[in-house]
Amino acid sequence: MISSARQSGAARATRRRRLVPCLLASVLALAPIAGCGLFHSDFPVAVGNRMPNTVSVFANGQRIGDVGSNLTATFAIEESVSGSLTSPASPTPVAQVTFSARDMTTGVLSAGTTATVVKDVTTYVDVAPCIVIDGGSASPCVSVSSATSGSTTTGSPGQACTFSLSASSQSFNTTGGSATVTVSTSNGCAWSAASSASWVVVVSGSSGTGTGVVAYQVAPNTTGQPRTATLSIAGQTLTINQTA
């Protein structure tokens, strides 16, 4: 009996010695998973370019593609997941992305605009001319919104944002003038405003978080022709008409 007990103990020790290498092999086999896209996801992006030149678009400093003047292109970007939106069915991955654009003709790079992108929800990136300063060429300005229907974007992870403007158009006579438009949204939702023409200048409220007011100035019209410009605010468009 004593001999039998010793054999049983030895057998158990042998099994333990065999088990340890197996466990180590399993851990080593799983180690590459962290670098194989397990914590990454693809996010759909649509880019509209209202610049007079082709632009290169960047997400977190990485070029995702080029978009011609007055054209729209769609991309799928792979980013590290930073959180999720909870739903009864399953959590939806989200990621923090900073978008920017470079004018391929002038080489000017826009400032970065950060947004939270959501898997299976298209993020809309609008590239438009900034305000012209001292008669120079307009550099690109980037604004971001995302939508499942209508126009929405995301603020902090877990928060869905919608935006609306108090007016969709405004008319001015030949002498020009100033006006304001209210941006309505939830607390924590970021937005920006950019003009498409040098004769419409955003004087305050070029960016904000939550509900805010954008004030702008329209210069006198000395062209002798009626003209139209737009303000792109939080993915919404305010059309500005001026008589001759």
C-alpha cells in the first residue's frame, strides 16, 4: 500500500510538470491578441470638400484619403475603442478621433477638430474655406457631425447629441449689417462655426459647447450683383443672401 501511494504522488507530480508548459503555451498563444485588432473597430466616415482644391483628410494624424473639390467620399477608419454606448441588445464601440485636412495646392493644414465616432453610425466631416484674412487664400476649416437620421453627433461617450439652428436663412440689403443665430443642443455637445465667404465674418461664437449664440457681420455689397454665402454651424447650414 505504501508503494502504491508513492506511485500515485509521483504520477500527480508528473501531471503537474506537464500542465505548466501547456498553460505557458496557452498564455503565449493568446498574447498577440492585444495587437491583432481585438480592441480596435472600424468606423464609417463621409467627407464633404467645399474647398476650391483637393484636400487630404487625416484622422488622429493618419491620412485616410483625398477628396476632390466639391465632392464627397466615404471611408472606413480603424481606431482604438475608447468606450461604448450601452443598449439593451449590446454595447456599441466608440472612439475619440481628431480630424484635420490639408489643402493639396497650398499645403495649408487645418486645425484639428475632435469628435467621438460611433460604430455603424456615419460621421460627417465637412471641409470648408475659413474666413479670408488680408485678402489671402482661405485655409481649410473642419467641422464634424454624425447621424443615423437627420443631423446628430456625439459628445462624451454615452451621450448622443443633436443640433438645430434658430434660423436656416437670413437676408441683408446692400449695406450689410450684423445678426445672430442660436445653436440649440445638449450640455457637453461641442460644435464650431465657419464662414464660406470673406464678406461674412463670425465675430463671436466660432465654437462652443452646449446651447450658444453665433454672432456674424455681413460687409457692404459693392459688387453690383446679389450674392449668397453660408455659415456651417454644428453640421447645419445657415444661408445668407444679400441684395445688390
